[in-house]
Amino acid sequence: MEGRAPQQGSVTCASWIRRPENAHLVVMGKSRRGHSPSATYECEDGNVVSVAVHPTGDEIVCSTTTGGCKLFELVCREENIKLLAKDLPPLEGVGPQKCLAFSVDGSRFASGGEDGHLRIFEWPSLRLIIDEPRAHKSFRDMDFSLDSEFLASTSTDGSARIWKIDDGVPLNLTRHSDEKIECCRFSKDGTKPFLFCTVQKGDKGVTAVWDISTWDRIGHKRLLRKNASAMSVSHDGKYLALGSKDGDICVVEVKKMEICHWSKRLHLGTCISSLEFCPSERVVISTSSEWGTVVTKLNVAADWKEWQIYLVLLGLFLASAVAFYIFFENSDSFWNFPLGPNQPARPKMEAIYGDPQSDDQSIWGAFGPEL
């Protein structure tokens, strides 16, 4: 299933908003012409450049073309949705921020400016942890590691850096002189400590993988076979999505690093500007300046539901109980205890579990005279 959201005006970015009971919302950054069918906030100092949603879904940070960043609190009361503007002093008037990101646990927030300035804050205290004016020539992409220990960032000049947040020391990611590292995403399954990056070498693009314990490049694979413009990793870490500069999307199963879904010309030849997995469903949302927002249901294997897992466990328990009963009824050797000459080879069930009508008889009395 593929569908375009109702809209007027150019869409610059979009992101999912996690809500209770999987009733998720979507926030879109649009040009000021047109209107939206839901809650809106018109930025007086330019159009929206980028947007980031806190993992709780209660707070949204967006960057505009001229005024820096704005913070919004999302208030949902039944069908009534409101955006309440709040102060964000450290990021007011700092200019366009091309990259915004919250850590997975929501304890940290990072912004990467068009001027190459990196800022990493504690959230919600906004205590500045890293303030590096010359982190890059200009930011291209960024992402937090699953444990919030590292931030990966890429530049428009093709370089990439790894920031160990607690000590602020950057590490340059290794690349060949003719390579440009563009998009970056950390693995999210909690078992494979990898960093995925799209790497452009001439007219060929590959997806490369680094081991974050050593920062060694361990391999690459040509997946999209086109210039990549966006990358996303599913919240459970099982899937990796790539968007191309001519409107294609491919989804890769991380365990096998093989393509399991492909949507060609989804945005009809237009560069995909943002791409993100839904928090709870196998659905992605993608945006482009010409075709706006597209929601795509992925053709991948269905996940096990929680009730299905419990049903399987119950079935295994019942099967074990039936197997034990059959074994008990048909196996004499299992109960071949050293018994007296006049006692049966296998005791009755009452002899094992005790006679409920007698408080004086011990189950050990079934095996012989008292010592």
C-alpha cells in the first residue's frame, strides 16, 4: 500500500510522533503557502528545514531557514490536537540547523548547523555538553548510538566524524580519498554494534559497515545501486531503508543484508529528502519537495504478535503435560524403585502425591516399612 498524505505546498521534512496504543501521528514541515487538516503553527521567520521528535512524542524541535530552532509541546485531547510554542534559548537565532536528533532514551539532543556548528545538550535541562563551532564544513546527516554514548555526523564535503559525547573527543571515520560518506545510522537491535553509512565513489554508491567497538570498516555491499539521499533504521533494528536521489526506496533485512522490499519511482524522479520507519508497524514515511509525503506499507514478513507468542508457549506446556501423562501410564521402568516383595512394580498416583484423606500417611510409606 502506498498513499500520499493530503497537502498543499512543498513538504521539506516529516517525522512520526509516537502515541499510546499505536495511534501515531505525523509532523510535517511545509512551506507557508497552503494549509493543513490538523494542528498548525506558522513560522514567521522562514520555512522549516528539519524536525526532531522526542521519543515520548510529547515534544518537537524544528529548525527554520532564518530563525534557528523552535520547541513545541504536543497536547492531544481526544480529537483536539494543539502545538504549544515554548522557549528554547540556547538555539534561538543560531541560523538554519540542517540536522536535529534526539538520543534513543531521550536524554540528549543534538543539532548540526548549516555553518558546521555542532551542539549537544542534556535534555530537558539543556546543559551544553559539546559546543564545537568547526565540527564540519556543513552538516549532512547525524545519528545517536543505541546507548547514547556516541554521535555520528557527516559533512557535505564527504567526511564523517564520531563523537564520544562524555569526553567530546572526535574520531575521523576512515575513507578513501575518492569516497564521500553521506548518510549514517547506527544499528538498533542491541546485539550488533555497527554503524551503517552510504558511501559514494564516483557514480557508484554502496552501503558500508563499521564495527563501533574498533571503528574498523568491516565490509560494504551495493544495495540501492543509485545515489542515496536518505537512510533509516527500524526501531527494532531488523530493517534498513534507503532512499535515492531519483525517488526510489529499498528496504534491506539487516540480518542477511538482502533487499526485501523495493518501491521504484515512488517520488517520480525527485530526490527523497527524509525517510523514517513507523514506531510500531512495517510502514515508512518519505518526503520530497515535489511530491510531498508518501506513506508506504512494506512487503516484508509479518512480525509475531505478543498474543501469538503466549499461545505458542501455552501449546508447548500442554504438549509437555500430555507427554508426561502418556509416559507415566506406559512406562514401568521409570517407576522401578526398590520395593518390597508384595508390592507392585509401579505405585499408584495416590502413593506419589499422598492420600488427601489421611494426614498420618507419608508418601515414603509406599516404598517400604519405616526405618
